[in-house]
Amino acid sequence: MDKLGDMDLFVRVVKLGGLAVAGREVGLSPARVTARINNLEEHYQTRLLNRTTRKISITDAGRRFYESCERVLAEVAQAEALLNNDKSYLFGSLRMTAPSDFGRQYVAPALSEFVQLHPSVIPYLHVSDGVSDLVEYGYDLAVRYGNLPDSGLIVQRLANNRRVLVASPAYLEQYGAPKVPDDLAKHTCLLMERLGEPLNRWQFQAKKGVKTIKVSSALSSNDGEIIRLWALAGRGIAYKSLLDVQRDIDAGNLQTVLDDFARGFQTADTEQTGLHLIYPDRRYLASQVTGFIDFFKEFLSKQLRP
């Protein structure tokens, strides 16, 4: 008795919904498929399928057996992939961290699509606007904004980006748009916090270098998505990465202000602050990690506006 072969055939019959169609897929006659399913039921002394001349349906025992067969066949495929070094079969854990807003808008959907293609990959996504140590927390990959210092990590630039100030049309209609950075003193500002410290010193381009404006907080959060949602609700002006708010700008739900002055709120910020993919060492990346890197680059190229 070819147990693995019969398990594979049984799974095909259930998935395809018929004995004949499963037989055509593997090159067996309907009679031969029926005989092998009968042999399975006789071997286990359990009815797995209810069969009529028109259709089949799976029994409760058959459902449990089907689920077990899928697990066994997946483990066999994984073992064969290890022996054959099959790069097309991806499996194992994939631990990532990403900024809150960008992670929810782009990384989470990308991981969801990736797992549909590679169901044996088990992802974990940590979203936070804090900076987590990749090695200490065991992350395979990190997505980060900004002009990053040399840290010994491998850095790949994913997309260009810059900081922008945004507000909703309703807010700007009620309070007017600031013309110069000093006008922010008369406006409601939405502040990010990092490690309990408000990022309330916003930097702007000036004729003689960089000008820093200390803004007052109306609402603050350590979560970038919350800041964006408050801006959409008309609660004030937010300093955001353009990639986080591009969809809202394109939809007309947010508008940029002070475009000629915006710079950021970090010393390393310049007119451009890139989006980067970071990982510890390219020599020892697991195949599911390298597979997702390639997938994510293609995914972003379709999602982000040039």
C-alpha cells in the first residue's frame, strides 16, 4: 500500500470535488481511483467519502483524515525541499518590524499576499514607531524611515520619501493654512511621541540653513497611524512621511501645507528621507526571508506612486 500516494490522491479528490477529475489530474481511470479510495477505507475500517452517481461528500472522519493528510504531505514536501535545496518552496518563520502607519497600510497586506503564495511561511509583524534592535528581538527584517546612520546592518533603499505637513480640507477652511513656519504657533498641532518624549521641535528649511520651531501639542500619540487619523478627522496639522499620507492626499482627504519649508523632526532629516529595508547579514538569510524581500519590492513598486 502506497500510503503517501493514497493520501495525496484522497486530498486531490476532496479538493477537486470528484473521483474522475482527480484521476485525470494524476493519469488514473475513475475505476482505479475508486479502487484506491476503497482500499483506504478498508484499511482504516472507516468511511471517508459518501458517494452517489452524481457527487461526493466528505464524512466527519474523512474531514479529520483530510486535514491530517495535508499536514503530512506539507511536511514531506518540506523535507524534500531541504534535501534538494528547492528555492521555490518556502517555509519557516518570518519576523518583521515596521513603522505603525506604513506597516498597517503596506507591510501587512504584502505579508498576507505572500502567505497565500507560500502557506508554509509563518509571519510575525511588529508595528511600532520606536526603533527595535533587530538582533536582540530576533527580527529577520525591519522597514524604517529616515536617513540612517552606519550601524553595520545591511540597508536596501525601497523608495524615496520626504516629510510633509498635512491637514484636512475642513481644518484649513476653518483655520486657514499657515504661510510660514512661525504661523504654526496659531495652529493646532498633532505630535508624535517617542520613548515618552514629544517630537515637538519641527525643523524647516530657511535661507540661512535649518530653522527649528517648537510647537505646542493639542493631541499626541506614539502611534503614527493615530496621528494620521486625527489629521483626517480635522483635529490639526500633522508632520508625516509622504508615503504614509499619499493615498489620503490623492483622495483629497488631506492637503499639504508649508511645502517650501518642510524638512522633518530629526537632526538627520534632509529634504529627502528614504524608506529602507534592513536586515542583519545577507550571507545567512533564510530562503523565506530573501523570497519576501523580492516579493515586497515588487509589491511596493505597484502600490507606490512614482
